[in-house]
Amino acid sequence: MPPLRWPKKPAPRCCATGGAALQTGWRRAQERGFQWALTLDGDGQHSPEDIPAFFRCAEAKSAALVVGDRMAQAAEMPWLRRFVNRWMSRRLSTLTGRLLPDSQCGFRLMNLDAWSALTITAIHFEIESEMLLGFLAAGHAVEFVPIRLLYKSEQSKIHPLRDTLRWFRWWGQAQRRFQKLNPTSGSSARSERK
């Protein structure tokens, strides 16, 4: 199979945001015959040495989505990012009835056939949250693997005010959609956290 090559021209308007660019890349990878896609954040915080753990987890647990879990080293995260991540992860865990320790981590391994059957509409940073809800609502196994943190001087592309407001708007819609698909969700996450 030939290697996946990216166009050298500027991204079209549909791909100018993080979530849209990810979806475009996943679609292109699937068109080229790839079964899995692995993503790492572009700010250098993820160690490629952790990649084999994702594949081992997917194989051992038949997971369609494997997400990195940075929470063992949460003290090394910038305080605002740590606070927001924990806050969002608690909300998503309560909604799904499943403990989701690091809902915002961009280091993920995803089965492209499972992804392509989902309706993912997010085109910004809320895509990480929407993917978790989508995979869980569809009944796919979602697992987390511990990963290292490599915070350096790189700056996050997240705009704290704008992206937080966008996440809240998404959150209101997502709660209604997820609860329609899973009317009994939400009770077991509280017991998993105890």
C-alpha cells in the first residue's frame, strides 16, 4: 500500500479547524485502505514511544477507540488545563455512566470502520468529547492507556474563552442527543469513581 501523503497546498476552508482537519485526514486514510488511525497533539506533549501500548490495548481488549490517559502525571500539566480537563471529564463520565479519566487527550488510536459509522459534527476542539460519546453510544469498546507527558515551551492552540464557550454550546446539544440514545446512562460512572 502506498504511503499516505498530504497535499502541499494550504488546507481548504473545510479543514481550517482542528476537528475538521482530523476528520478529513481520517476519511482520506480510510479511502486509502487503512483500518486504524493514530493521532497525537501537534504541540509535542506526547511521546511516540507510547504508541505500542495503544495497539496492545486495542488488541487485548477489542477496543475500537483507545485514548491516552495523562492523569497519573496531572501535576505536570499546566494548572488551567488540568482543571478544565478534570471538569470536562467528570461531566462526560456522569453523562455516559462510564469513568472517562482523560476525555480531552488527543493521543488516540481509532478503528476507522467504527468511526465512519458515527455522525461526528464537531469541527473544533470539542471533537475529542464528541468522539467519546459517539463511540460509547454506538456500543464500541473505549479504553484508556497511561501515557507520558512531555510539556515543553510549546503553546496550546486552544483559546481559553472562545473554545470553552464553544464546548458549552456543544455540551448542551450533546447531552440531549446522548440521553436520547442511552436513557439509562449516568448512574454507573458515579459508582465507578468511588
